[in-house]
Amino acid sequence: MRRSVISLMALAMAASMAVLSGCGAAAAGSGAQDNTGASNAQTSVAAVNQTGSGAEANTETNTETKAEGNSSSGGKTVIEYWHCNAETQGGLVVDELVKQFNESNDHIQVVAKYNPDMYKGLMQNLQAEAAAGNSPALVQIGWAFLDYFSNNFSYVSPQEAIDKFDKEDAGFLQDKFLPNVLELAVNSEGSQVGIPYSLSNPVLYINKDILREAGLPEDGPTTWQEVSEFAKTVKEKTGKYGFYMQEPADFWAQQGLIESSGAKMLTTNAEGKKEAAFATEDGIEAMQLMADMVKDQTALHISWEEGCQSFIDGNCAMLYTTIARRASVQKGAQFDVATVKSPLWNDKERMVPAGGCFLAITAQGDDQVKAAWEFEKFLYSVESMAAWTEGTGYVPPRKDVAGAENGLKTFLAENKMMNAAIEQMDGVVPWTAFPGDAGLQAEQMLLDMRDQILGGQVTAEQGMKATQDAINQLLAVQ
């Protein structure tokens, strides 16, 4: 799984697909354990918990240090961990976890390096380092860069590292993660490139006070059809808007609606090529439902920040957005607020796209790879995962953290708004990333389509069929 680095121009094209709303990725011989050095992680990190919103930011942090190219220091193996977490978006938690790990062992020194401009910025910096013959040991990779990263950079798969350096825990991946969660970090060739790390998914925030005022069940709707009905009743009974679905510069939330209806954003044809496939009867019906709500003025069609603020101000009854907004909503709402799981489309399975990133090993040489895996395994301990969730708002990808006494059991009992996102992890699916150079243009076509449909310029059928055809023309020449 060693790949050569291609041109920076190609990276620039892929960089534009950086994650926006998903927010929003073998050491037995050295004594690595599932919870090595993590027993105090939650206690220490609790002191630096921040907003927990998980939203992306470009703010610099002052905690970055450099490994200065050294692979060893005082007998220790020195490795770099590259991340995208600004100080107010998990950076302090990164620093505390790194500190905990460094103090827990006598043979590895981890240096955390913050990369501004989120996953796009990290990929650009990684490109420059690789071109110079250097690389960090462990990196965060955004979902939209999964194929690009695996095709163009040197990496070591997690199972490869486990088989070589942690044979006593050979089943770590299968034992600790749900299959659909692991699949998020599997590339189009079927290779497990890394391990999911920061996970978010969309939930429905509800204003129970407004629902009660409208004479509706305060536990909120369970299907998209009920969302529409609730929104209409709220408008009639209170004069307030009933619903808002996030509309940043990506199609993440709308993917959740469309794929829950039974349609697929992207499929593989008989020739093995990717094709857009969202303009099915079900997919069209789902988008038309949203358009009709906007037309009837029971739903808002405004910017993401404006929509979230409208909900927080008590002017909108329901908000569909990332769980990574939990802390900011919880802090700002002066009403009885709760979250419920992403609505179903009638009796079909729930499909919620993943936001966030996975961790990939880019270390070179056995000493670096071994150290990288030992540190990575520490980050996936129950205690470290719990600390990461408490400090950022991300959902733990590991399946045994939520109910663990040394995990999130107490935190979740006190922060019930997290439960909806955790309880629907079995419905998490990959965030669609269109392949090749068509990716950026295809994504923009979806955004234009969304605006035209919700703005009433075209029907869902007209907009989706035309956009699907246009995207497939792009993909056909890839």
C-alpha cells in the first residue's frame, strides 16, 4: 500500500472537497495495551473541555511544537501527529492526550502538529512534506480525501501494523468497531486505509416548548412525513417556522434525506464505473417534500448559521444538523431542547452520512510505524475516546465506549442530547465523494440543484434528473 505522490495541482482540485459540515479519521512488544496510559485521560481532559461543537475552524493554536526531523531523542522514538483541531475545536484535548501518552511511557515522544484550514490544509502540508522526502507518523484524513490519500501517499494499513507489532491483539479492529463504521475508512479498492476517529452524524434538534404549544407530542417526529406534518401544525398554531435543514456549502444533510428514502447518491455500473443515481422516484419525492415545506413557509431556506440561530432563538421548532452542534445549541437555547434520531422515510432503514476523519499511519521505518501504532491504539482506548467525545462533541467510533463506567456512561447520563447520535451509529454510511477531477464540479452541481429546488425555480424531478445526467456525463470521461 505504498503509493507515489502525484502533482500538487491534483491535490488542489481534491482539496476543494474538504469536509465542511461533518463536523462537520503493532506494539505488543513494547507493552501496548488497550488502555495503556489512558486511565487518567478523562480526568485531565475534563479541565480543558471546550464548546464541543465540532464545527470546523481555521484558528491557529499556540501549542504546536516541532520534531525537527529527529527520529529519536534521549533514547526515545520521536513521532509527529498531524491534526486539524484548532484550540477552540479540540486542540487542547489533543495536547492533553499527547501529554498523557508521553508521560505514560519511557520510549516514545509524540509531537502534535496543528494544521490550519482543516483537512484541506493538512493535505497540502502533507503533499509538501512528502515531496521533500519527509512525513509525519500519524495523520487525520477527512472522508472526502479517502481515495485521493490512499492513491497518492505512502501509508501502512492498521491491520498491517497490528500483524507486525501487536499480534497478541490481532482482532482489535473487528472486536472494537462496528463493521459499517470500519467501512467508512475503506477505499474504493476495498482496502482498510485507516481507522475512523472523529465521527459526526446529523440529528433532529427539537424545541419541546413549541411542540407542546402546538399540541404536538413533545418527543418529536420519527419519520420525514411526520416532520412535514409537525412543521405545518407548528406554523398554524404558533406562527413560527417548523423546520430547518442545514445548508452549508455541501450536500451532507440532503444526502441523509435522499438515501434514507431508498435512493443512492452514487452507484457502480456493470462496467465498474461510478454513476450518480439519486434521481429515483424515492429520491425525487424526498427532495420535493423539502421544497413543498419551503413553499408553504413551514420550513426555512436560509444559510446554515442563520438557520441554527433561528432555532436557538426559539423561532423555529426543529433543526436538522450535525451532532457536533450540540454544545452550542445546548448552551444558547433558553427552552426545553432535545435531540432525536434522524427521521426515517416511512419504514425504510435509516441512512446517516458520516462527518469527521480517520487516522492513517504515514510513518516510515519499523521504529516509527511501531511507535505510531502504539500511540494510535492509546487514542482508541476507552478512556481516550471518552475524553475526545467530551472535549469535541464527536461520536465515539469504538462500540464499547458509550456504556462503559470508565467511558461515557456518566457523561451521557448528564448530556442526553448525545444519545441520539450514538444510538443511530448502526445507520452510518460514507459521505459521498465523487471520483476524479469531476468531484468539485459535481458537488457544485448538487448545491445549485438544491438551491433551485428549494427556491422553487424547478421541481425536484426536473432539477434532480438534469443534475444526475450532467454529473454522469462528467463521470463518463474519468
